[in-house]
Amino acid sequence: MDKRWNSYLTFVMPFLMQIHSASATAGCSITSISSPSAATLQVAWDAYPGAGASYRLNLRAVNSTDTAPVMVVSTATQTLVQGLRPGSYYDVTLKALQYNMERCRVTQRALTVPAATQITTSEALASTSIRFQWSAVTGADRYFLILELYTLTQGLVPTRTQVYNSSFTSVTGQVDGLNASTRYNCFVISYNSAGSGAPSRSRIVSTRRSILSWFSHFNGEITE
């Protein structure tokens, strides 16, 4: 798993278990639904009592007539459903069958996490500020802009020494209070109530030199 992903779980809310009962018959119970990635839902349910039980899952995109339903057959009590639309709501229907006869069903609504966004432009406005723009992502409620500063330790190993984290609801953002003439590793994470999408590709952006450093530079040239 991406190390950056683990590092920033403290900056964003963790996955929310999305269980919204729409209909049910006795004997069927979905225990949890989560979205590990933008195109998947992890669904778990209680076993139906008795021998010979099997299960069918039917997932239909909400308010979408051009998306085919996804169907999964299983004898286990959990499964990872793939091939879903990022940042989209699905009605998840579980049917329990015993000897090929339907015994019960339950429907719950769940949301997939958004797809990864990508930084499109970045500009150092001053010695302490950088402005960014990134691509809009379907189903994203907000975006987390992360800037990392790395320094070399005694063993010449890059070590992260500073992290700047900002949250935005639009696709533009600016980070202030940075160090002058410094290179930052920058990326964006999309987010909705189901959790976080994958991080964008990193981009290295440098702040400008400070005015004092420019004066010092020119004074040195004149002195020489």
C-alpha cells in the first residue's frame, strides 16, 4: 500500500461504513459495506441459517439508466465487488438462496470513493506561497492538498521534516507560509463520505527566492 496513503489517514476521516436499509426480509442482514478503492465495494453479511445456502449480490447505480447492474454469486459471507463507477451511489441487494430457492433479501445503499485527481498547474507566487489547480473528480466533496519537505540526514537519506496539509472544496488552492527557495513534493487526495481516493501523481514545485536573498546576491556582485 502507498506509504503516503498511510501517512495521511490522520488528515482525513477514515472510511465510513455506509449502511442505509432500503428494504429487507427476515433472515438477511448486511453487516458492513466499505469502499477500499474507487471502483470497488467490500460487502459482508451474516450467514443464512441451515445447509446449502448461497448468495447473490446485485448492485445498481442510483439515478443511472445507462449503467448495467453488477451481479456476483458467492457461497462465502463477504466479497469484493469490482468494476464499479468511482464516486457513485449503488443500491446493493443481497439475496440468500437455499437449494436454489430465494429465502430472503435486503437492500442497502453505498458510495464508492472518488477516483484520483491530478495536479494540472502549479505556480510559485512568492517566496512563501504556491498556487495549485487540479482536475475535478466525480463524487468528490473536497480535496486535500499535501506539501512535503524532505531534508538529507547524515546518511544522505531523504527524511520528511515538514508537512503542509490544506482542505479545499474547489479545484484550486493556495498554500502560504512556506520556506523561500525550497523544493516541495506536492500531491492532492480526493475525498467523499465513503473515504479517500488514491493520491495524485507527485509534482516537485519550488518557491521563489526571498527579496533579501536577491539584495544579498546583487550586493555581492557589486562588492566584487
